[in-house]
Amino acid sequence: MKLPILLSVLLVATTLWADADINSAMSNETAKLKAYAHGLTTTQFVAKVEKAYAVNDGTAAFRAYVIMWNNQEVVVSDMRANSNLKAGDSIKVVVFRVPAARHAQENHEALTFMVSPEDDVKIPVYQPVPRAASAATAHRVQAIFECRGNELFYADKTVLTAQYAQMLAGNREPGSPPTNTVSDANYTIDPVFARVGMLRLRPREGVHGQTVANLAEPTGALQTILKRLDPTKHQITLFQRDDSGEVAQLAQKLAEAAGFTTTISPLSKDKLLALQ
């Protein structure tokens, strides 16, 4: 008899916590569970502990924490029960998201929140595989989004490049940077890179993007931008940081539902977003 899929995810997660070298140490039974939990994706983020629960029974212990996630309270479990956090502390969380429908036609997923292990334990963060442009889509203009902090940000290429061109036209000295700030709602162009004609974007301080909770809202930023673009002339490019697999996949799903060709490209933690 097959175990319920959520139990399978918990067992796979427990194995990950126990052994960093999962590929070489995995037993046959765990391999079956891993296959059973096909479709599992994970994302990581840092949150503030709102409330802490701790229970001890002899040598056994239980630890769990309440945090805010997408404006909702959720409980984060410590599978190894070796943390000792309190309200106000920072906690690194890994979110497991796995299809859990009873029937193939259902669209249902299970969410599990757990305390992330030490940095030297490898966690399977969702890593996209870039899609090569086909001959039919090579002529389309890129509409660029960044997935960062599990939030979605739009880089308005038209606004940024037009401002940059105007600034350069007003500069008399060759190679001099723009004299004024070049920016859109989410980004400013880095002036150091601008000196050599490279458009690299820095996030504007204090600006937040869309989250998974509101990405599908008809009047939200993503849906408004998609309505403004033309699927026959534009393609959606999502640059994804390691902590943003969840929002990247949902944004891709929504864009493709609107008729757009999409691609997800990984973007390392310290690399600036570049206008193509």
C-alpha cells in the first residue's frame, strides 16, 4: 500500500536532513519515495519568528515556530528539534510544494514548511532549464521580469532604454555616465556600468514586487503588463534567483495561459539584472 504523498514528502525531507550526500546514501525504499513525490519543488526564505513552541519528553524534543508567509500565519517544523529560537529571532525556512491531488484531473498541491538545515546540507532548490529560442520566436521582443525574494518585478525596458538614450545625448564627454538617475518603478541603472554602455539594473530600495498570493489578480501588475503586451510580438523572460522558484513557476504558468512564449533563466545571487 502506498503511503500518502504528504508523508512521503516528510520522509524524503527527513532523509535530506540526515545525510547531505543523498544520492550515494539513498536506500531503495527512499528512492521509491523520492519517485513517488515526483514534482516536488522547494524554495527558501528568511522570516521572523512570531511565536515559538517547545516540548521536551526525556531525551525527545519537539520544536515548531509560527511565522508570517504571504500575509498568513503558518507553522514551521524543526524536523531535528535542535533549534531554540524565540519570538523576534530570524529563521531560515524551506517550503516544500508537491502535487497532492487525489485524482489526475484535480489541481491541488500540499505545502510543508520546515526549518532549513545548515548551509553545508544540500537542499534541492528548483533550478530552471533555459529554453532555446525557436526560429518562430527569435524575432520577438523580450519582456523582462526578475524573481527575487519570492517576489516578481518587471523591468520596463522601453522606459529605461529611452531615458538612457536621452541622457547620453545630453553628455558632451565621451564615455561619461548619465547626469541624472535613470530608473523605472523597480530599478535604477548602475552608473558605473553605464560609463561603458552596459545597462545593469539595481533594485530600488524599499520597493516590493508581487507575491504568489496576488500574482493572478486581474488588476495586479503582472496581469496589467500581460494585457499591454502582444503574444505575437513579445516573449516573457523570467530571471530567477535561487529563493524564487515558486513565484517564477506561477508567473510562467499565468503568462503561458495568456498565450505568451516564456523562458526561465537562473540568475546568481550577486549578479545584476542586465537589459538584453
